[in-house]
Amino acid sequence: MDIKQYVIDKASLARAAARKMSIIDTNTKNRALNAMAEALIKNQDIIISANSKDMENGKKNGTSEAMLDRLLLNEKRIKEISNSLKDVALLKDPIGKVDRMWKIENGLQIGQIKVPLGVIGMIYESRPNVTVDAAALCIKSGNCVILRGGSDAINSNIALSNIITEAAISSGLPKGCIQLLEVTDREAVNVMMKLNRYIDVLIPRGGASLINNVVKNASVPVIQTGVGNCHIFVDESADFKIAKDIIINAKVQRPGVCNALETLLIHESISEKFLPELKKVLDDNKVKIKGCIKTKNILPNIELASEDDWKNEYLDLILAVKIVSSIDESIDHIYKYGTKHSEAIITNDYNNSQKFLNEVDAAAVYVNASTRFTDGSQFGFGAEIGISTQKLHARGPMALENLTTIKSIIYGQGQIRK
Amino acid sequence: MDIKQYVIDKASLARAAARKMSIIDTNTKNRALNAMAEALIKNQDIIISANSKDMENGKKNGTSEAMLDRLLLNEKRIKEISNSLKDVALLKDPIGKVDRMWKIENGLQIGQIKVPLGVIGMIYESRPNVTVDAAALCIKSGNCVILRGGSDAINSNIALSNIITEAAISSGLPKGCIQLLEVTDREAVNVMMKLNRYIDVLIPRGGASLINNVVKNASVPVIQTGVGNCHIFVDESADFKIAKDIIINAKVQRPGVCNALETLLIHESISEKFLPELKKVLDDNKVKIKGCIKTKNILPNIELASEDDWKNEYLDLILAVKIVSSIDESIDHIYKYGTKHSEAIITNDYNNSQKFLNEVDAAAVYVNASTRFTDGSQFGFGAEIGISTQKLHARGPMALENLTTIKSIIYGQGQIRK
């Protein structure tokens, strides 16, 4: 099989479909999304049977229990995926909105209207629900999508994409609007990354190595999602109860995600009083501490942190702890080691809250709240396609409107440039 | 000289300066811009003397008159460059504007505030005024800039950047906020393109080969500017006077720029009447026609166009002309050969005007106006850093606010995620 030609064929079909998708009305898109939702329920046996092949392969390959759980599809989960499609149908269509319109001195009327990006390439790992979620958001925003999931979930992905694609096309969407690459060779990704003529943007979602590979090697523009080495700084004026609640929430509620807490910074002046209190609740929640030397002086039984611990995204019940002498030192530490994802200060000092908000450079900066809120649904966007950790185009949780671009439309009466 | 280390040193200095720049107030930035403007006038002899070296080298190397004119700096042009700095000082500072702010159900208040991108890498050719213009826009938007101009203008660029950098730093801006790469080896660009840790975005400005090189090889996010194969479609209901005025303006006023007309599409039903009229004014303006076979049947003395003529950005007094049988054929042609820059329809038919605006995919789509208006100043943005021909982050003329990103700031009272 000629993988390069296979990918190019799919991409050029997507390009042609994108032209049709861009002018399809909201009602048709919503009808398609609801039909996709129903088709998933109607064909759940097919999905579960395909998924059981992936599960078997996973067990054979010694995949961890946690990963197997991410892979699993059952009736309940298919119902959830189906419902999320219906939710996307209910979201406001971003396409066609005129962001602003103005007249210039010669009478030309200039408007900036939201239009689809065109063809979006999604490159992702393991969880098969991404196949459906990404397709839904791309369709609703008038885009076409080329999906490239991981080999772990290939049988599930093929079943899901066949079912939703058929429903979408029966509902009047153009052939090629949703396409899964059914080959899992690396070569397919390599080809995708260079297809500037056919693909407008790549969105990689997954582990650091997947994302780095795409960022490094793609000539197609990339929206980088991902890594979160998130910090909380407990300032000297912090309310201890609020601080402990937020730390436990940010570290424990879902340790494996990018907006979870990784390093805690504590102001020196409260460390002797606060740390023993904190240790107790961390122990209750089975969180292991790796601390700086000053922390170890207060909590002698903990492990000493190394330089690597300040850089690590543990994604696990481990917390790095460092005592700092000032808010400036906390900001310096975050500047040096942070990944510009989500950072928080716990404080009751007005000036320090403003200083932290102003000076910390990250997608989301919090005062007295958990970093776990960096999420499209939590922010009220209804759904998200990922969390951008880059500065171009989108930053933070990406909503439907981040899958659009603008077109300037100009109404004239014969104006020429002087 | 170790070019790689040289570029990394500059870039890491820029990274450090970016942190300081991001919190500098508008007054300081404006003071710096005005000081830069004055310094250029005060030091114009130095600039003119450096420029004369570039001019001499250019003449020795057989540079064309047109290119030499682009390179030339004299008192009048330095005055213009100086004035443009003062104009940038008068523009509204985009930084700190809260685009929107809202409360979610648990009481968290979420705001999205405009912040600088950080470090911008400008890669450009020939015209030395870009050195100053780009620096001014980057500074005003709170960014640091690394400038990499072409070898043709290296002496002028060094003089200009030394003068403005000194004025900027004396006015309180951080060391490293403006830096010119004083080496013109290709290697310097190759290094720049991979410095994701230090540079947030690259903006290449220049010819197609420069831009393609950056798009293909950069791992740093790129805003693509550039190539414009622009079309005008004269519909059957077009007012002939308006059509001729707009065509001449779009083709002749400044043929060497990206928003100039390259291919004219004419509806079949008016071609026999319109083309001879048009030929006359094109002849008056020394514009050479290369036409399709149907055009040649009407105007026997013109040259026959080849497939390449539909693709060409002539940037010269040459116009490709094609007769089409319908508006759909015109849109198909633009879809196939256009570069998504600026496209226009001349019509008096309401439905066709709407159809063209809706279905043509380009940064700017015009009804009854010249494509030459695709420009930051013309659009009323005050200044532009380039015209984006990509869909990510910015599309069309890029203003100051396109040099910013957002940061989400979240005010809480102890909220944790359920």
C-alpha cells in the first residue's frame, strides 16, 4: 500500500469537501450531529464488538489497567458520547458571525466575518471518544476533519468513524467531511504534517512525545495542546483552609490531567505552621511529597527533591514542594520551570494578587481557585477541542470559535485607491 | 564565529527582556517611540552614509533600478520613517484590554486579557524601513523583536537598529527589546527557525522563496504573509466605467505589490463589448494582455495565455485575461488558482454579489472596489506588520492587536472543581 498516496487522496477529498462545508447552513449541520448521535446508539453492538478487539490486543500487549480503562467502550460510555454529539448540536454556530463592520472615509464598508478554517488534521492517542468529539466540533464549525488516532484504538475508531460518517453524509454533509486514516503507520503522520495544500491546521492531542514530534516536523500550522507543569503559590496571607482545599483538589481530583497541580510553592514565613497541617491532608489522600531542603527540615520524613522534580509533570499522586522567600521568587520559579498552562496564587493580599495576575505568563492565572478549572466546559464554552499551550491563534481552552478564521468582506460602489 | 551561539545569545536576551516588556506601561513605550523618531532625524547623516555603502554594493552587484530605489534612504525617506514611529506612538495600546469577562455558576470570574506574544522574529528582505516599522509595532504591542534583514541592506539596517535601540533603552525599555542579527548567513535563519524556547512567532516578509523556506522549515509558529494572485471578475451586469476604473487601479497603481490584480475574469455575455473598451485603457497604461483563446478571438493581437499564466503573480504590467461562462466558473477558477489573498467581483446583481462574498475563500473579498485596499492603513488599522495569507491567528492586514495573545485571569474565593 502506498501510504503517501492514501493520505493525499483523503486530504484532497477533504479539501474539496471543505469548500462545500463552508456554505452549509446550521440546520443541516445540526441534523447531521443528531443523526450521528442516534446512529451510535443504533449500532452500539458493532462498536462494542470492535472495541473488545482493541481491549484484547491491549491485554495481550500488557497495557496498564488505567490505559485499558481509557480504551473501554460500553453501553454507558457510548450513551455519553452520543449525548455529547447532541450537546454540540445545541451550541451556537460560530460561522457567519460578523465580528465587526465599519466604514472608511471613502465609503467602503468593511466587515470581518467568521468562516471555517477548512481542513483540520487531528492527531491523537488512545481514547476513542476523541474520534467522535473532534469530528462533532469540526463539523459544527463548518470544517472537514482528518482523524488519525492511535493504533491501540484502531478497531474502535474505524467502527465509530464509519458509523458517524455514514450518518453525516446521509444527512446532507459532503463526502469527505469526516475521514479516519485507517493506517497506523508513523509514515501517515509524516505525510499529513507536510500537506500544506490540503490541510489548514493540525491539532495534536496526547503525550509530550506525540506533540513534540508534530511541533518539530510539521510545515502545516499547528495548534499545540498539552503539557501542564502547574504551580500553586501559597502566599503568607493565605487562608489555610482555602489553601488546603485547593491544593488537594488540584492534585488529587484527577492527577493524570494537564491542569493538575505538580509543584507547590510556599512562602517561608508560613511554612513551619502550614506544612505540617498540609502534610496531614496529603497523607490522607495518599499524596507523596518531594521537597526542597527547607521543606525537608520541617518534614524530615519526605524525599528530597532534585532539579528534575521542578520540571516534572508527574501526572500522579506526587507533589513537589518548595519554600520561597517572596512572591517574586515564586514568579521567578514559575517563569523558569512552568509550561505556561495554569498557575495559581492563594493569598488575601490585594497587591500580591494583582502582581501575580500581571506578571505570571500562562494561559490561565488564578487567584484563590483550583487550577483544575482550565477546561472548556468549566469555562462555559460547552465543549473543547483541547487546551492550547501556545500563544498563536488560541490560548487556553479552545472552543468552537477557535476552529474558525475571519474573512474580510468589503462592499464598494466603485472605489479605487488614491 | 559560532553563528548558532550568536543567535541563541540574542534570542535568550530577548526572552528575558520580553518578561520585562510585558509589564511596561503605555507612557514609557510611547516615550521610547518618540525618542526613536527623534534619534533617526538627529543621526540621519550616519544612516545616509551607511545606506550609501549598500547602494554602492547594489550597483556593483548589478541590482535593478527598481530594487535600488527600494533600498535608497535619503532625508525625505528618513523623515517619513521617523514620522511613522510617531504615528505608532499615537495608536491605541492593545495590551491590557479585557476582551470579555464573565462569571460561571460557582462564582468564579473569568476574564480574557490581551497580553504580548513575547518574542517576535522578523525575517525580511531589502527595504530597510521594515527594520524600524517592525520594531515600532512590536514595541508598542509589548513584544521584543529579533530582526533579520537581507544582506542588500545590512549596513543601513545596522545603522538604523543601533540608533533606535539606543533611544529605546535610554527611554527605559529593557536591553534586548530590539535586536538585529548582524550576520546575513542563511545559517542564522536556520537557527532562528528552531528556537521554540526563545521565539514565540516568526513573521517572514519578502519573496515567495523566503516565505516558503520559513513555512517549510520552522518549528517556531509562523504567520505567513505574502503571495497574492488576485482576481477581478467582471460579471454580466457590471457597470463598464466602474469595471475599467477598478481594473486599471488594481493593475497599474502599484503593480509590484501583493494586492495588485493579476488575472481578470470576464463574463462571456459582455466580453465582445467590454474587451475592446478595456484594451484601449490597458494600452494607454502600457499593460500587456495575455488572454485565453476566446479572448484572443476578440483581441487578435494579444499573446495567448498558457496554464502558467493563471498561476503567475506577475508583479508587473501584465494582465492575464480569461472569459468565463458563469459566476460559478469564475469562483471555480479562483478556487483552483488563487492564493486566498484578495478577490473582487464587479457586478450590479445582488444575488451574485452575495454568492461571490459567501463562496470565495480569501482574506479579503470585494464587491465593486479595487483589491488594492487590502492594507492595514487603508482598513483603518493605522499600521500593519504584514498581510497574513494563512488562516491561523491572523488573516488579511495585521494590526497591532494581531501581535497579542490572551491570558485568562480568574478571580476566585476558594473554588474547587466538583
